[in-house]
Amino acid sequence: MYFVLFLSIGGIAGMVNCMICVVEMQIEPKKIGTVLQLLMTCGSMMSGFSMFFALLPQPLPLIILCFLVSLGVAIPFMLPEGGQFLQAVTKINASITQIELSEI
């Protein structure tokens, strides 16, 4: 039953992790909505299915958990560098900063 707890926490953490990816602007601005929806759906599904995974025969829950953990560790390395899609900032003086917005 501890597997259920770990998988539920992993599903919730997956949703929080996608927010962190968006905040770091590692995803192209045109694709943020699609990526958020996909990651939140997958995170919610894993949280929902975690109780069914716990009822599987004993070696399978551990194998599934190890696969999901390794997948979660590997996916961030496939993203582009953070800050690649940030807007250009020009410092005019000590109190005024101009942000140049590009077309999205």
C-alpha cells in the first residue's frame, strides 16, 4: 500500500513539475497550453490509477515505480535550456526597465 502513496505523490509532483517547467520558460510559448494539459492529465491519471497498481502481483508495482522514476529523471534532460524563450529586457535607469515583447 505504500506504493499507492508514492504513486499519488508522484502524480501530484508531476503536475507541480510542469508548472516549474513553464515558469523556467523551457517550453515554447505557443505550446505551453498543450504541454500543461498533457502533463496535468498524465499526472492525474497516475494518481487515479495508483490504487490499481498497488493490487498487482508483488514485483510489478516496484517495476512500474522504477520505470516512472527513471522516466521522470530522464525527461527534463530532453527539454531545451531554461530561459531560452524569455523576453529581452533593457535597463533604462535604476528604476525603469523596458521589456521587449515578441509576437507570439
